[in-house]
Amino acid sequence: MQLASPLFLILLIIVPLLFIASRWLQKRTIIPVVRFSDFNHGFAASVQKMRQTFSVKVLPALKVLRFIILALLIVTLARPQLSQSHAYRLAEGIDILLVLDISESMRAEDFEGANRIQTAKSVINNFLVHRENDRIGLVVFAGESFTLCPLTLDYPVLAELLSDVKLGQLEDGTAIGDALATATHRLRVSQSKTKIVILLTDGENNAGSIAPETAAAVAESFGIKVYTIGMGKEGGARIPYADTTFGKRYREVLTYLDEKTLKLIASTTGGSYFRATDGQSLKQVYTEIDRFEKTKFEVTNAIVHKELAGHFLIPTMLLLGIEILLSNTVLRKIP
């Protein structure tokens, strides 16, 4: 606790001075004497037997009460305060759009027993767990693209939508340029200082109406940084298909990853290109991006002063009311 106006405490010296002055005046006061001509008939004896009433005994308490009231008023004028320190954490969030390839080639099972889309969804989910205060959205694409989830802070909803993503939902193909353009369209109106796109694909641009180079230039003009991830092993991969006679079968398919275009997109926008050939390396890619693009926090310490004068004023007013009531009723003194 501290005092906003401690100089008022000097007035407390008035209390003992008034007490000493009242005692001195009490001794100097001349007590009036009533003279009687005769003390016969036992009057003197009766006077000596008179006892002080309770009211007379507690009458000095009124004086003490007045001193207490005066002291409380002086403390109230000094404005006692309770200081509390608060740390305010201001977060400057990032807007992130995840762009995920869901073309048929993402069925390839070259990621430790899981196919590419399953591995990608698992790693992206882990990425979401480590983000906070960032708005994140999801764009999926194959031969065409669309926004599955706009920018949101509701990560559980985003994770649920991601889990429902299935291959074959869109016309087959790989429209990288269209997908990046869709993400740019979503981010161009963002007020965030940092806007990034994380584009994951396992192929080359072979569909859509917008060239990846053009989409990258437009993204750069809006201050959007693009991280590109090339997924899959070199030399082809096994893609399962359903055989009506023998059930699930595999065919070897050579998928071509256009790393040159992905690197160009990243360099144009100030981002980086990564290659992921297995689940662990893909996880490391998202971990590295997570380390690059961290939410900025600013911690501000503020001291809040809570006024306690009211806690002293209330009992002061209460005691003053009691003093006025008593001095005009049961403890009233007639001159």
C-alpha cells in the first residue's frame, strides 16, 4: 500500500496536540458551585450516596471518538492506494493459407506405409497444434482449386475440415498457378503485417488458366511470402488402384516434380523451397517454417493503482454519525 498525498499525514500531529489542549483546558475550567444554606434532614448524606450513571461514565468516550474520526479523515486525505502490476501480452498474429495438392498422384504410397495425402494431413495437423494467435485457412487443389476454409482462429474446425479432405473431390490435374491465385485472392485484403502461403504439391503445373510465374508475381505485389514444398521420392512411386478381380493392386507411376517452378515461386515472393522425400523430412519442413514465421509478442508492464480512500471514508462517516446520534440522545450533556 502507498499514499498518493503523504504530506497530509503531517496533520496527524494535530490529534495529540488537541488531546493535550483539551486536558489542559479541563484542568483550568472553573467548576460551578451551588451553595446551600442548610444541609439538614440528611441532604448531605444523600448527595454523597449518589452514584454516577452509565451515561456519565461513558461520556469521555465521545471525545475519544472525535479524535478517531479526525485521524481517519486525515488518512483519507492522504489517499491510500493499493498498487498492482499487470503484464499485458500483445500478440501480432500472422495470416497463413495452407495450399494442399489433392490430385490423384497424392495416393502414391512412398511414405513409410502411408500415402502422400495421409502423411501431409498428419504433418499439417501437428503444425496447427503449435500455432497460436494466427489466422489460418486452407485451399485445396487438383485440376481446379477452391477455398475449403477461410482464415480462422478456430483451429479445431480447420483440423476437422482437413480430416474430411479426400482425393477425387476435384477434377484431376495439378493447377499450381490457380491454387496460388486463389490463396492470393484471400490474403490480399488482409490487414496483417505478415501474410504467408505454404504450398505443398507432388507434381507439375498441368492444368488451370493461370501460370505459376504470374500468380507468384501477383502474390509478391501484395506482400505475400510463399513457401513451396515438393513432396515425393524421385524415380516414381506405387499408386494403388482397385481391381474388380484381385482387389487392391499397384502400378508404378513416374510422377514429375517441377522443382524449378516451385523454386521460382519461392524466390519471387521472398520465401523458400523445401523437398520432402519422407514423413520425417516433411515434418522438419513445417517445423522450420514454424520457426521462421513466429507470432510476435510484445509484453507491456502496467501498474494499476486502486484507491482505498473509500475504505477509510466509510467507517469515518459511520463513526461520525454514531457520535452525532449519541451526543444528541443518551450522552447529551446539558450545560
